[in-house]
Amino acid sequence: MLIGEVARRSGVSARMLRHYESLGLVRPSGRTGSGYREYSGEDIQQIFHVESLRSLGLSLREIGRALDDPGFTPSALVGDLIRRTRERIAAETELLMRLRRIDAAVPADWEDVLRVVALLQALESKSADARQRAALSSVEEIPVPVEALVDAALSETEPNVAGALRWALARSGDRGSALLAEGLGSPVAAVRERAVQSLVEMPGGEATARLRDALGSPDVVVRGYAAVALGARGVADAVPTLLDMIVEGRNDIDAADALSVLASDSATADRIASGLVDRLAHDTAGAPARGRLTQALAGIPGTRASRALAELSHDADPAVALTAAYLLQLRGAR
């Protein structure tokens, strides 16, 4: 079979077939009387072998080694191909993500595109100052896509930069809240903590709804941040978690402050006071927890809290009794 017909049937151009011949990959077995290349059935089978290996991503040099060495074992080469393919996919995925973020910024011209690229690069800089400037300028100049801000916030370890990123995210709208909520499910505890720290600074109903959901997180740190933030927003759903925090001594001062904010109306104040009294009666983990619960009653107005303090002023634990008597005296002086 002559080279033209081989090219038509195989889909490999005549030029490429000559290249294969020059590399020694496929040599035609014969020549016609006029000197034209003539390919045998085995030659054509070799062409398909070469094309099959090319489809796996092997270079022509690697294909030559594979076909010429009878003792060649493919396992190492295939393993290397897997590694290289993964690296290529990762690089292409990163490029696709960057292009989508540039598109999301809706650049008006190429100058805008270059500004967005510069900001995205700055957010990934090794310099904390550069990252902080990029976060701050993302609001004032060309807006950086919220996805980039969220990714940066979830990976940032420098406190000042993290604060700037949270400030920028707070101005990004509901999309930022939704993306941060996804970070709450990360398998990495530090990422979950950064996600909830950013989420508590997000304004609006969407952020509040996401924080409500976070009360059910298995991560006690996430639940704690969410509960304190919800208490400050007047969301009574946070009360059980805030009570748990006081009993367990986890950020108990902030939890008590949040309870006092929630106790602004009499019905909620009585509910909180009853919750504190219930924990005092049933949580017997030790004196420190009872002391914290007693102190938390100080910020709760109303007769239910006052009655509880009066009873506690006669508690068997001297420290609890003394604290309750002092708090009662302060309430009477107001």
C-alpha cells in the first residue's frame, strides 16, 4: 500500500508518516519499482500502535522506547503519565478558574482585565502587605470576584490580612455568605474557623440564615462563633448553645454578654434565666461551671433572675452563695 493510500485510511498525514520514518518508528517494508514507499500490513499495524500510544500522551521518543525494547515494562511510564496528566488537569483547572473570575468582574476593556489579573496575583502573593493592599483595593477599584476573596480568606493566616479580606467580603453581598457557608463543611478545622469568622462579619438575612444553620455544626468552635454572633443579632435560637458555652467554659464571657443582649424583652429574659437555673440544677460537672452560670445571671433582668439569685445566695457552695449575694446587692442598688 502506497503512502497516499495509507494516509487516507489511517488518518495520519503523509508528512507525519515521513516523520515517523525519520525517527525510526515506522519504516515501510518495501519500495516499488519507481522508488515509492510501500507499506505492508505489519507496517500499518505499527502505525496504529504509534497512534494509540500518542493518544495516551506519550512523546514520540517514549513511543520509540516502548516499541523497540522487548523487555520494556509500561507500569513506570504509565504511572508517570498519570502524574503528568494530573498536573496538567490541575493547571488547566486553575487557568479556567482564573478566566471565570476575570469574566465575573465584567471588565470593560483590556486595561480592566489587566487590573483584575494584577489583583488576583496580589491576593496570592507571598507578601502579607501585598495581599492586604489587594483586599482593600478590591472594593475601591476593580471589584475582585467574590470567589477569589473567599478562597483567600479561607487560606489566610496573617491576622491583619484576614481582617482586610473579611472587610472586603462584608461588602460582597449574599454570594459571599453562601460560599463561606460551604467552607464550614471543610475537613480542615482551621478552614472551618476562618469561614465562620468571616461569616459573622457578613451583614444581611442570608448571613444570619447561614449562621443559624451553623448552630448544628459538629464543630464546637463553629457553633460558638455562630451563637455569639446570632446573640448580637437578637436571634433567640442561639440560647441553648450559649448556655452550653457557659457550662463548658468556652468563650463564656462573650456567651454571657450575648445572653444579656438577647434578654432585652421580658419573655426572653425569663426564658434565659430559667435556662441558667436549669443548668445550675442539673449540670454537676463542678463548681467552676456553677460559678459561671451564677455570674451569667447578673446580665439578665427580671424577677425570674432575681429570684434565682436570692435562692443561690444560700447555696451550699460558699463561692456561689457569695457571688449571688453580691449580684443581688448590685441589682438592689440600681
